[in-house]
Amino acid sequence: METSPEKSKVVNLKKKYSDFLGFQIKAVEKSGKYVVASRLTPKAKSKVSEKLSNQIKKIQNPKNVNDENHEVHIYNSIVIGIQNYYRYATNVNIDLQKIAFLVDRTFKLRLRSRIKRKCENPTVGFVYNHYKHSKQIRFIKNQAVAPIGAVVHRNPMYKPVKVNKYTEEGRALIHKSLEKVNMGILHYLMAHPVKNRSVEYNDNRLALYCAQTGKCAVTGKILELDRIHLHHKTTIRDGGTDEYRNLIMLDIDVHRLIHATKSDIVEKYVQLIQPNYNQRDKINRLRNRLNLEPITM
């Protein structure tokens, strides 16, 4: 088997960076111990700049007038994808800020007055809610444009070393975790994303189904396909987003009870669900987030 001299080499990480999947990684001393310092590789930065530049050209010259919003949506998807992938680099904000300067200049040269810093009536959605506090957000007509430089480093989540597909023990642990999830329903959810919802929403729908092992977060009952509902703890109208921590998977009747405002509707679903003390407490905490009266019956 042939190896690439460029990729197969020994590197002293205390002295030099090592490239891996678009990241440059190095060990630096901090408080008497070595920690990881990472950033984007020059090749990765070049690819990111090129990809964004090409999409800006498509926004500048859409195939027809109605395609402009579609091309902006694609641009936003590219930005969010890049940020989600590279946010684990410790210096990601520095690297993407440099790219942001070039991108901003490209927008000004190509779109001129079509791109603005402020908008009186912006289209409210994930991009606007997620980046509205950033000074780098821009608008094309009423559509928010995701700023590539508005990213914060996030520590990667810990996963036990034992869980992997290369050892018999690791594969057994993976299979054990999947035993708790109805793979038929999971595959259906993957093949049938909710229309008119963001990519983040549909990704988190899958993640929540696995994390909650297919059960309602309030009642703990296994959810059939036609009873799966996702609830926003803070509504989109009140500034909530489709991020994982703002979503919870519920049974359809529980979801209706949480949003119910009329006493007869509340009574109807309380009788259907018959929540115990702990379940009622969970429902009331979710209703409280919506500024609704607690259920007492």
C-alpha cells in the first residue's frame, strides 16, 4: 500500500502544527500542562473564501429575480455549515474574521447598494434570530445574511474511547445504544424532513429522537410516528431558535396541552393524559416559558 509523503510523517506537535481534515493542530503549554491549539489550514481558508465568493456571484446574478432569496438561503447554509464544522478550532474566530473582511468587501463590490447593514422589517427566522446581535449581520432586501466571522469556539463533546467501530467491544456499545431506538421511525424521519423548517430544526429532530430514545420527554411513553411533535421552549416569535437546547420532543397530546389557553381544552387533555405530579410539574414549567397559567387539576 502506497503512502503519501505529504500526509504520512512524524511531527513534533510542541514545535510544529500538524494538518488534519482542514485543521492545524499544535500542543502549547498553558498553566504547566500542554493543551491543544488549533486553526484552519491555509488550504481550508482558501476553499472557504472561494466557496463564499462563488455563491456571492450567484446572488449578484441569479437566474431570475425570484431566485435571489433562494441563493441567499444557500449562502446562509454554507456559512452555518462552515461554522459548525470549524468551531472546534481554538482560533476559529481569528481565521474566519480574516475571511469575513474579504467577504464583506466582495459583497460591497458585487452587490453595492443591494446589501445593507440595517433593515426595518427583517424576515424573522433562524439566521436573523441567531445573528441579530452581531454587528456583522447584513441584509439583502428583508433577508438576513449570515456573517461568516460571527462564530465562537466550542469544546468538542467527550465520547468514551471504548465506543468505536474498530473493536468488538466498541461495536457492541454502538449496537446497544441503537437497540433503544426504533430504526424504522428514525429512517423515516431522515427521509421525510419537515417542510418549511430549517436544516438545523430537522437535524435536531433526529438528534432528539435518538437522545430521548424515542420517548416523550414528559410522559416517558414510546412515541409512534404520527404522535411525534417538537416543541420550542422559547417560541420563534419571542426570539427562540431551532437550536438543540430550545427544542424538546413530546407526544402530540402533551404538546397541545402545553399550548392550550381555554379551560375546556386544558381539561380535555388533562383527562386524556392524566399526568402524575412530576409530569404535571414538567408541563407547568413549559407552560410558564409561554407565560401561560399552570394546570392545577
